[in-house]
Amino acid sequence: RSEEVASRQPHGPRRQQERGQSVGELKSEYDPAEEIKHLRDVVKQKDRERLSYEKEVGKLRVLFDEMAEAIDALPPPAVEYHRPRATKVVTPVTHVIHLTDWHEGAQQESLEVEGLNEFSPAILREYLPNFVRDNLDWAELHRKSYTVNDCHLLLTGDYLSGGIHDELRWTNAYPEPVQAIRAGELIAETVAMLAPHYERVLIDAVTVDNHARLTRKPQSQEAGINTWNYPCLYFAKERLCDFSNVTFNVHEMIFKLVECGGRKYLLTHGDRVRGWAGFPYYGLERLASREAQKRMKQALAESRKAEADVGKVTGWLFDRVILGHFHAPLKHGKYWIGGSACGTTAYDHGEGRESDPIQCSWMVHPGHGEFDCTDWRLRRNQT
């Protein structure tokens, strides 16, 4: 019997083979070399960093969800616009409004820029209602010759001043969380003023810019949620949730291709543009060309497939880039730059630049393209 028991217990190499480990493997597992110990520690450190990052992202999402639940929706007014029976032009046109670089929360003293400009949250709240009323009058003027059923708002960032520089944190009227909510309120109020006068109102807004980011340096991955624009835009969207004729799209990305009245616009803020010799135009040409080539290659790749869908192929192409960031409006064949609500700042003045507070709008015909592009100089209430 003792021999039978002994025969059941493996010895030597046979035992090691059955267990699948050699003496060296056992040693390396329980007493590894210094290099392996270091690498294991590096992996553990990376795991801790990743876990910490995921916790921070989760914390942000929970915060944003709690904020959304606490938002009271605006009561929708009665729709005043009714589709006309007939007009001189049968094909409807779209009223496009480009909103960018409001810098809610920023303050600019007049004396600091030699009287060229003055800006504050109170002044911004005078500018925007007047801008909306001017656009509504402008739309009614076009309705004498065209059918204008839809209004499309393009939002390209810097809705709030933020705190990426020390001077901003020192001179802003209030901290970034307050800026985000008040900028969201202004966006919602602006849309609420427009909504009764159109059959449909569509908003496309990008979240990535420079002033609202939560990091000192720009980031690319998840930059669309690591920004004060994320709660700002979702706050505005929740405020408008009861408006049946409003569609609010928030795009958590650097670039977004949208269709607008039969045209294709590539939306971005513009802070990723690299200038040359102090001018952004060389960088803008490069940006438009790179994006066009990248999307053309993708479209060609789609077209080579046997089951290619024409709509999917052309979906990669765009007519022009729509951006802000540079505070001075410019119309170019490849790109259109919007203005800013804040106008000339002390930084602009120090660099020899000057621009009026301006926001832009235009009409789009699906066959003929853009027309009546207007740079609206923002005006305060008459006293």
C-alpha cells in the first residue's frame, strides 16, 4: 500500500512538468529580477493613474447629470410664424446665425484701451436681444421675396471667459462655474427669442475651444467634456427641452461637419490654427487644405467599395470651414471667421489689433449658396 501511495505522488521533473513550471519560473515569480520588479511597479502606477482619471471623469458626469436634473425648462411661447402659401421664390432659404466668442464673465475697462471699447456681462445682455431683434427684422425683410421657414444657429466656442490665464481669473466678474451657467442662460434666451418666428430652429454647437478648457494646456482626447462648455451647452439644451420646434445638437469634438440649408460646413473654434509671422491666414489655408484632403481620401475610399452609397461618400466633403477665435470677421472662399461680442480687449490693444463687437448671419439657398452675408455691429440699448 505504501508503494501505491508513493507511486501517486510525482517526484522531481515529473512533478514540475505536471505543474507546468520550472525551477527558474518559480524563482522569477516569487523573487523576480530588479528589471521585472520595476516594470511591475510601472504597470501598477499606470493602473492607479488610469483609475484616478476614470474616477474624475465619472465625478464630472455625475455632477453634470445632477445639474441637468436641477434645471427648470423655459416655458415655450406661442409660435407666431406660419408657412406662407406662396412667394416669388418657391425654394425655401435658411437663415443662418453664427454665434461665437461671447466671453461671458469678462470685463474690459474703457480707459485701459484708450476708449476704443468697453465690455462687461451687463453690456453683453444689452447686445444679444438687440442682435436678435435686428435679425428678426432682417428675416421679415427677406420674406417679402423668399420663403424663410428655418433658422440654423452655428455655435463655435468661447461662450465664456474661463480662467486659463491668471489675468482672467483676477479680472473676470465671477468664477468659471457661474460663467458657464450664465452663458447657458444667454444661449437659451437667445434661442427662445428666435423660436416663435420660425417653423424650425436647429442649433449645432461644438464644445472644444481654448477659454473654457479645464486644463492649462490644450488636450485632444476627451477635450469635448473636460471643458466648462459641456455643462454650459447642456444647460441651455435642457432649458429648451419643451420647445417642440427646436433641435439642439451638442458636439463634443474639435471638428464637426454639419449640413446647413443644403451646404456642408466644417465647424471648429479655430484655436488649433497655427499662425505665421503673426497672421492666422497661412494657418487657415493649411487647415482647410488638410481637412479637405483628409476627407477627400475618405470619400474616395468609400467610392471604391462595390456597395458605395453616394450619400455616404459625399458626406465627407464640405463647402467651407466656419470658425471663430480671431475676433474679427472675414469671408474667404475656403473659410468664414465670425466676430466676437467682447470687441477689442487689452490684449488686442497691446498687439495693435482692433475690432468692433460683431456677430454674423447670412441666408443660404440650397442651389445658389450663401447670400446677404452681414456682419452685425452689436449695439447697446438707446438711452
